[in-house]
Amino acid sequence: MSVKRVALLTAGGYAPCLSSAVGGLIERYNELNPEIEIIAYKHGYWGLLSGEKIVIDDEARKNAHLLHNYGGSPIGNSRVKLTNTKNLVERGLIKEGENALEVAANKLKADGVDVLHTIGGDDTNTTAADLAKYLADNNYPLQVVGLPKTIDNDIVPIRQSLGARTAAEQTSLFAQNVIAENGSNPRMLIIHEIMGRACGYLTAEAARYYQDWHSKQQWLPSIGHDERRWDVHAVFLPELALDIEGEAERLKKVMDEVGCVNIFLSEGAGIPEIIAELEAKGEEVERDPFGHVKLDKINPGQWFAKQFAERLGAEKVMVQKSGYFARSAKANADDLRLIKSMTDLAVQVALEGGTGVIGHDEEKGNQLRAIEFERIAGHKAFDVDQEWFAGVLDRTGQKLVKAEKH
């Protein structure tokens, strides 16, 4: 089958790769076959269901390189789950009694799309595979070639997802300013809340970036400019056991000696305990269309602040969230190289008639290839046994104790 028209969509939460990935795909099609038409669905599956699309015109094709300079997504994102019929009806995206997969598939067919490039996480890409299967079952061939996007780096079996390294670097940058508040009050407790619902990768990697930055600085301890006040004193992840009392005892000594405590907190750490506490009070825990707990409604950072403030004798507590700052950044040099290699292969696979999600396959020797959709899954746990993470914890003084369940 010759490719005449391709469609792009970005979906889910933002990551520092979307704009560049869109630009990279456009550039590569221009290089290999500029006759192929390119459209993009606005706000991901929202645009596909509603029929809102953008035609990538000559000006956009000529200047696609500009997209590498920006974060966000020029074509827009949304959180739309095609199998959550009730939510889609409530949002007016389908009518009562309609099948969202059928509606979306018919739009792709009407638009004459031969190849759909999805840039998103496991839900985005496996949903695209469902669309392709539906169309194939109805005698319409559609190739789907996805790109892996998530700041959590938690897609199975992909070694490194697009945008995760940049997000970690930006999270560290955010922390450099927030932790400067260590002297804004005696006995300061600073909790840096970092995105990571079910995976601690971003928090761990950001701590590594921060510690690397910290190790390269020069200090003036004689006037109170003490490197210990700027260090990370605890890193809490979903993959680590939560020992409030034990950590409070350890961190109380840090507070007494140093005068402040700085914590890197993955927002998914301690969530089972928080949910149990809320439900015990009779409170309802809100969830999004995907069934995920709405973490912004339960405020993990504030919950941890409450647990530690009195135990540490903190006079002032500051909770700061870096998520939106980090996830909307433009891709850094590491991610730009990864994006280039993946977008080039994505176009090659599309033109050769293939399908799958592009990534370094951890189960096949980390080969960069189009990974079969049925092998794609989410919520890959961060491997806390990695040597570099042991170094991160050693520096904080924490002991590595794995959570029983993750």
C-alpha cells in the first residue's frame, strides 16, 4: 500500500518532546517524500472524535524545524479514553448509543488516512492499535506507528521514553531555586512534590541531576552558605517502603544539625496510606476518566508536610510542585537526539508498511525497533536496585527498603 496521507496526534499529559516530535515527523516526510499529505488532529483523540483537524501546509512544512525550540504541543493534547463511553457522552464527543471506536475509525476512513502517528503513553498507543484492528476488521487498512511519550519513563518494554530526561533536568532546575528558600526561616521544611503517580523514575532521576549540580558548586560555610542546607535529605518513591516514624527520627537529627530539611517527593509515594486515611474519614476519592486517582485533589505534598512538620519541629513548611514547569519544557540535547532517531525510524517503518511503537526494546537487547502493540503496557516500576540510585540514597543517608507491593 502506498502512503498518500498521514495523520499525527499527541495525547495524554504533556512531556518535553511533543513539539519536537511533531516537527521531526514533518521534517522526515519532507525529506523522503514531500508529496505525502500530512494532517494533525487537534487535542489528540478529542479532535479525532469531533472532526477538528489541522492541515500541515507549505509554510509549516518549510519551518517545521522551529518546533524543536518549544515545549508543549502545537497541535494540542487532551485526556480522552475511547472506551469510557459515559465520559465521552457527557463531554459531547459521541452520542448516546454510539461506539467511540467506530466513530473514530469512520473519521479516519473519511479523512483518507493511511498512517496514524500517535505520540503518547501506553493508553494512547494501545488505543490506536484498537482503532487499526477495528478498521482492518472492516476492510480498511490503517498503519499505526506510535512514539513513546511519558515523563515517568514507565512504558513496558521501552528503555527510555521521550521527554523523561528533559523533565528530570528541569525538575532539578526548579529545585535549585526552591531549595534556595532554606534560609527564609529557621527550621525550614521544604517538600518538592514531583510528578510520578505509579513510578518514581522522575523523582529519582531529578535527584541525581540535582546532586550532580550540587557537587559542582562552591560554598561559603563561614557565613552560613552551607552545602548541607542545599542538599537533598530524603527521596520518597512509590517503589520504596514508607516509614514515617523512622524517617522522622533520622530527619529530626538533620533539622537539629543543619537547620532545614529538603525532601524530593514522588506524588505517588504513600498514596495507599493517604487513600486509606481519606476513606476512613468517609471522604470520596475522585478519579479521572482512566480511573486514576486525582492526585491534585488529595495533595500528597500537603499530607507529607502534615506527617513531618510537628515530628521535625519545623517552624515553617513549604510545599512546591514542579510538574507543570518540567513537563512543558522544550526538549534538551539528550532528548533531541532520541527524538531524531525515533522519528526517522517511525517514518521509515510507516513507508515500509509496518506498525508498532518505536523504542529501544528491553526484551530484545535494547534494539531500536517497532515494538508490537500487544507487548506495550504502562506502569513499569522504577528499578531501585540500579547502582546510580544506590548512590543517590547513600548521599541522603536513607536505607534502601523496597515497598512490598507496587
